[in-house]
Amino acid sequence: MLIHSYVQEALGQEQEPDLGQTPFTEREENEQLDLWYNFFDLVAERRLLVKERKEEAPKQSKRVVRLPGGQFLAVPPQESDQVNDETGLAAKKSEQLAGIKERISEYDKIPGFREAYESRLHRTILYTRALKKREKLEQEEAVYEADRKQVLEQSDSRRGGEPLGRDRIHMDEVTERLAEVKKTLAEFDSYELGFNLNRFATLHKYVDAYNNDMLMPVPTVEQTLDWAQDHLDKRQHVVLAGHLGSGKTAMAVHLAKVTMLKNGFGGEQVYTDPQGAYKNLSVEVFSGSYEASIYDLMGKLKLKVKGEAGVASALDELRGHEDMIATYEKENGVQIDRSDLASALAGKTEAVETFTEYGPLARALRDGKPCIIDEFNRMRPEILARLNIIALAQVGSKVRIQENGDEEFEIKPSFVLILTANLGEKYENLQAVDAAFAGRLANREVDYPQVDETYDLLLSALINRDRLRLPSSFPTEEFPKIASLAVTAREVQEIFAGKTVGRSFAGLASQQSVSAQPQILKGGVLSPRDLMRRIIGNWREEGFKRSLDEVVADEYISSQIYHTGDRKFLTEIFLRRGFFADWSPEKFQKHGLIDLSQQEIDTLRSEIVQQQFSDQDQFADAWQKAKASGQALERDLSIGVRKRNK
């Protein structure tokens, strides 16, 4: 009944079918698809117009008058203040709505269209239920995995081997049920509906994470997190090593928070509002550097005045030396605050006491929290040696903090070290890590997301949260560029990380070389966060007023002022991927891309159409796959967009 009402609302009163037209179900599949998408465009456009008309409906606003004496008073408006709803923009929207309704009614004249639409809505409800079932199954899978893991851990601690007796029976039941759940989940991938279902379920998950400012759960990230969490649960300290912008620090913070939640730090809120509990957690983070001291990490003893007594006593003492202080001020042209001086002198009285100002690592030991040490391989060897001692300590043992008056802390089960490290020789002040210390840590390299993952991340920053569609103002002619941006980002990341040799063709313009020359990037890496926030996020927030090319130039390339060689090479890389195709030298200059000459630009544009360039392009396959992925999604994501742009 609900579906029937929805169909009635969308198509209006049932029309007499035009028997001269080919029935809907007898048409070619491509023709049916075109009809569907055009129909959905009209329905979406009508929905937006109705919403806009409601938002723009005139509201009675009060008039403000001034009374004798200066008091202002708000009074109801007069009838003449009201705006006629059928004038101006509102009348135009009403006219547009009438035209759309008339065009929608034409679809009802196609024999069988109404019935096909009702059937499609039934399938949509089934899809929605299937998605909910899938989510429930994934939750079940996580529960059974945790249950199975717990049984194994208990067996190891009690017997040092496989579960026996009741534990064995329980283990078999859990394993059997887990296999059933995994099999059911696999069925979602076994037919075309499953692919679409998974694709949109994945995008929905990413959009939700992006809008809640959470870690983006792409497969490479989830694999790293699963690996790290497995080690942390066994109380093994971990190292996430990677290049600038790979997300290692964000992963470390996430792992610390999850470990805290698993050890009871979220309180009751974790059951009622897990996301709120997660966000409210405060983690201990220390930024490693060569200048950092052990006191920065562990803490130090300080003096403080006991209340106001010490300051008052010092002030009394100062009054006896006022003439001397005044003479000093006059001779040196300074003015001394007596209260500040009294506070400084208070340490000479008996009204002072020592207190400990704990550093991040000492606080983590005290509270039984994980401690994140960012870029730990930039710290001096003597500090790493102290970390080694703490890493060796077993649960229940005590470690002594020399910097805090030899205070002792007991190692708690929830205390672990989560370290991050930079890779490569381009980072300054990297220190060699002792082999024995490194051998006690679980180490993993963190890579940048793959091209298909980056593509989905870009989409998640673009599409609406409620309907998984592009904003109505999105310029659809720019959609293919999203795939190009994902591939370009990966190329830039690999060149920066030294995993791919960069090739510059700019030298061909001046005949300084006859082939592409090797080129590196010193600092212009394009991180996933830069892509989502600085480029796509800014673009969407401004309502797509600039082209994507302009946003890339303004927000990213032109900002590389510390490495002008990077700026020139980045301009070349983006140009080779289809960006700045019709830009004149003046436009390059306008957007801060001042490094390429017209001759170099012309040379690059001629090179990228050569077969030799395509043959040597290491990212050609990834580019084609990204574009194909985009084409499969574009029509669904663009419903309600294209016709509005026209």
C-alpha cells in the first residue's frame, strides 16, 4: 500500500496508456535504462524545487518601531508587508513544477511503465533490507571472531594449548556459526546485485566516516589496523612506519582510542554512545625530535608557592628595599612589577613545595593508557634506550622514573607503546634504531591508499550523505576528472616516496635532452587528507564556483613555495593527466603556476599524445580502471544533477 501511494505521488493520476508506443518491458535494455535515468532526474528535480519553494516561502516578520523615549518595540507586520507567494521567484518555481509534472505524466502513458516503476520500488526495499541484513551479519561475524579469540586466549593461559572439554564444544559451535556467516556474506558478491549492493554500502560507510571526521576505513587502512590491534591485544608494542601524509599518526591515535575502549576507559557512554565515547577520549601523544629531552617525555620536578602565604611574605620583605629597587629602575630605564618579583623571591621562604609535572609517557604509565610517540626515530639514542627498558617491562612489574624523584609505576595490561617512524633519507635528523630494540617491536610499513581507494575517498567527500548522490550544483562535466585526480595523487605519492622514478619531459622544449629526465619531489606530496579537505572539500564548500583545475592550482600546486622545482614538476604531472588542457600562459600565471614556459607547455601537450608516452606510462592501466569505475557509478550518482545544470 505504501509503495502504491508513492507511485501515485510520483506519477499522479493514472493515465490511459498510449497503445501506439512500445510497451516498456519489450524495449531494449539500454533504452529502458535511459528512460529510468531521465525519469529519476525529473523526480529528483521536482523534489528539489518543492524543497526550495518551502524554504523560500514568505514568513511574517515583525516590524520594529521606536517609542517616545527611545525604546524599540517589535509589532506584527501589516498586510502590505506580506509578499505575494505567486510573484517573482515563487511564481517561476510554480511554473517549473507544473512543467515537470506534465513531463513526468508522459512516462505513465508508456504501457507497463507504472507497473515497472512499482516493481522497481519493491526491489529497492529488498535492497535496503539486504543491506541491513549484511550489516547485521558483519556485526555477528565480529562477535563470533571475538568470542573465538577469547576462548583461545583463555585456553593458552590455563593450559598452554588447544581448548578442551566445554571450551572445545563452545569453540566448535562458534567456528561453525562463523563459517555460516562468512558464507552468507560471500553470497552478496556472487551476483550482479551483490556488486552494486557492496559498492553503495561501501560508499555509504565512507561518507559517514568523512562527515563524522573519523578515520577512513579503506581496505589498506583496515588491514593495517587489524594487524596492529591484534599485536596490541597481546600487549606487543607496534611501529607504523611510512612517508609524510600516509596516515600513520591518525592510525596510531585510532588504535590508542580503541585499545582504551577495550580496557574500560569509555565508561557507560561506550554502550549508549560509542562514537561519542570514542571522540571524548584523550590520548597521550609525544612528538619526537632530535631536540627533545627525556624530561619532555617523562616529566620534571617543579617548585610552587604554597598558596598566597609565600608571596605575601616576599612582598613584606621587598618593602624594606623599596629605595634600592626604585634606584635600579631609574638607572636602567625599566619598571619592575612588585608582585612578579615577590613570586620569584617566594622560593627563598619556607612557603614553597615541589610537585611533579608529568610528561606524556609518565602519564600513560600512571593511568595505564597507550602512549603514542610520533616520529620516534628522530629522537636521540639515549632516549630510545630508556624506551627500550620500558618496552621490556612485563605487566605487573614496576618501572622507576628517575626524572620524577625515582617515582615507581606498575605496568598495567592496557599500557602499550604505539610508535610511528618516517621512512627514507629525505627526512632530517633520522636516528639509527638499535637492532635489539627494533626486534622487540612489531613493525609494519604504512602505504598510501591504492588508486581505487583514493577514488572512493574523493567521492565520499563529494556526495550527499542522505541519498548518496552528487550535490545538485555539481558540474557533471567535471566528473571524469575525479578519476584523473585519484591516479595523479598516486603517481605523486609514489614519486615522493621513491617507489617510482619521476619523468620530466619539460627539458625537451629547450632541446637540453632528447628523452624524459629523472625527477624527484622533495616535499609536494598529495596526502589523502589534502585531497579530501583542501581540494574536494573546499571545492564543494564554495559551491563548485571554480573548476577542479583551478582548485588544484590554487589550493595545492601554487602553495609549494619552498620547493619551486616541485611546483614545476607537479604542474607537468597534472597537465599530462588532462588538467589545464586549454589554459593559456596568462591563466597559468594568474593561478600562481609561473614555472613553465609556453614552449614547455606546448612540448608537453604534444608529447602526451604520442604512443611512446602511453607505452611508458606506468599508471595507464590504473587510470583506465578508475575511469571505468566512474562510468559505472556516474548515472546513479548524478540523478537530479545534469538537467539542473542545463
